[in-house]
Amino acid sequence: MNIIENYSLKLYNTFGVDAKAKYFAEVSNFTELKKALVFRRQNNLPILFIGGGSNMLFVNDFNGLALKLNLKGIEIINENDDYVEVKAQGSENWHQFIQWTLTQNFGGLENLSLIPGNVGTAPIQNIGAYGVEAKDTIVEVQALSLETGDERIFSNEECKFGYRESVFKNELKGQYVLVSVTFRLSKRNHQLKTSYGAIQQELEVEGISNPTIQDVSAAIIRIRESKLPDPAQIGNSGSFFKNPVISNSEFEKVFAQHPTIVNYPAENGVKLAAGWLIEQAGWKGKRFGDAGVHDKQALVLVNYGNATGKEIYDLSENIIQDVQSKFGVTLEREVNMIF
């Protein structure tokens, strides 16, 4: 394991922001990972784990140890006629992992196709799209304590999943690194979810009336590619903001003034479409230097080339304040801010 000083992280974040880490190392196994954790403790450094780099914005340089994880492997650990449990190491690319499950005809993750990032970050954010969340199929998460290096297994319940939330973003934030995730997937009688968004419409366009899990994945890939920019072409981190959930009483007030507002029922009230709010506030397609709002999806902030993390952060702050002023709704960032 080679530890490098003052290392550029531009190639390790999908925003393409040129931030530097005081120390940088890559690890490919548990032995190297534990050595890196010892180095971090000995030098009393903050630590940042880099997977696919798709859910972070470097507002400043990182004055600590940035650790690129290269923990790979997929294995079936349990199965019967109806279900299979698959364990994927944290550095497996998320979309490629889903494509592997589809080649095995394992169902449950197809609606999460083409979400950027790696398997290990999926539980932290409880990533979700098109009516499905990672928590729906996660059995357990394997993690290592940053303080002791000891292993701990978290059950689905212990992960305390919520909307884009988990225990790893709250009370245990910064205490563990997630090294593998086990999923429970269907082998037959797949329960398809095609009513959310434009999935059904896309299937109809393709002339598909009895879709397979592979058909649903392909439809979602087409939809996402039509709306979301490729990070290899334009720096971005996918959806930058969460869809806000407000109480029923708050919704009645907003609806009275904005009767066309896009909304969905939620467990604790009403979920609003953040993209709709941002677009209606006039931000869609706006550009300020090299920082901007994507012209096809207002949820996505982009780096057209040389924007700094601070410029993108300031843009997000201006959007939050403007939406609050116009709708009385407070947006929350989905992307992790690295200050």
C-alpha cells in the first residue's frame, strides 16, 4: 500500500472537481484496509472513502486520508427455489452488479439500473428510483469499525433505513466503512414495478405488453439516458436534491397557491417533486460560469469544465433559498458535501 501526499482527486469524483487530498492510498483487501486505518489513527486524520465518487462534492480540499477502495467479488451465499441471497463486495460498480443479476434472471434491483456509484455506498444513501429503494432487497451489511478495525454485521433493521437515509448517515456517520452488502432477490414470480414515472409508457413505445425484469431495466436505462447527463461528458452527481416530504397540512397550503404542483403520497405526508419546484422557480438550464443546472433535468447540477466545488455549492444554496422563498418548501441536498 502506497500513501501519496497532496494527491488530486479530480479523476475520483464524477463532478470532476479538482480538489486535493493531503494523503491518498488505494486498498484491494482487508489487510491493506486495516493498515490504512492504523495510519489514519496514528496520525489523527479525518478519512474519506472513495468508491465510484458519484455522491460527493468537494467544496474544499480534503485535509486527511482519502482511501480508494478496490474490494471486488460477487457470490451466491444462500438460495432456494424462489429466492437467492447474493453478497457483493463494496467496490463492485452498482450498475454492472445489477446487469450481472439480470443475466442470472434474479429480480428486485432492475428499477435501480444506471444509478452511478458502487455497491458499498448504496446502503448509506438508501438509493432509490422509480418506486424502489435499496432497503427493499438488502439483507445485511458488512462493515469495519474505523476505530478498532473490527467487523460488524448490520441487519436490515439495524441499518435504520429511511428516505435517502440510514444509520450510516446519522448516528453512526464516520464510524464504519461498508465492505459488502447482501441482497435477497427473486428467482421466479418477479414482482415488477412499472407504474412509477414513464416506465409503462416506455414499454408501450417498445411494444412490450408482458415485460421481463430485463425489459424493465432496459426501459429505465433509456429513460435515464434521455434525461441525465453522462458524467464522462459533463461533470455531475445525478440527482443533487432530495424530493421533499411535507405534512398534509403544509401540502394543503402549497397546493392552494400552486394547484399543478407534482406530488406523490408518502408515509409521513406528501412527497413533492424537487425537479418540478426548481424548474418552476426558473433555474432549469441556467449557467453561471462553468457551474449550472442541467437543461433536461433540473434536479441535476453540472460542471461544464472548470467549476470549483464552492461555485457548485453556492449555486445549490441559491436554489434552496429561492425555492424556499417561492414555495415555502426547503430542499435538502442528496449529495454529500466535503468541506
